[in-house]
Amino acid sequence: MIPNNTHIDHKDEAVIEIANLSKSFGNQEVLKDVSLKLFNGENLVVLGKSGSGKSVLIKCIVRLLQLDGGTISAFGQDITQLDRGDLNEVRKRIGFLFQLYMIL
């Protein structure tokens, strides 16, 4: 048991951890062996050329797309193993925005 007045620094814990992520559509390999860790207090901005896999990466993180390989953990939970209710709770804790060409 930890006393209430004890401060625990969670800054070294990965909030999102991606290991060896791969995603293809047919013969088109979009993500290949992508790995990263996002730590508590950090923000991630995904930038790149059109068609480079930015939206695919974000959709995989929140499991709007199924992974072909690799693992993704969010808040210590393997997102591929979460049921719909638990997945929705994780999604509530992750902010993501998909930019459409109509946004100015």
C-alpha cells in the first residue's frame, strides 16, 4: 500500500507502445516494422507526405484498422485483445483528428 502523500512519477511509463507494426492493403505495404513509445506528458504529431501512412498509423493505434503484424499497447493494455467496451474507454483517453481536404 502506498501512502496518500507519496508522489509517484509515471513519466517513464509508456502510454502508447508500438512494436514492429505492419499493415498492408493487398500488395501495398503501408507500414513496415514501425516501433515507437509515447510517454506520459508527451504529445505526438504525425506528419508526412500524402499516402505515407499517417492516417493508417493512427487508425491502427485506436484499432479502427486491424494490424497485420506487431503489437500496440495503450495505457498498459494490448489493444488487439480489448473487447468493444474496453476499447471505447481507451479511445476516450486518446485524442486524434483526421484532417480532410475540406479543413482550412
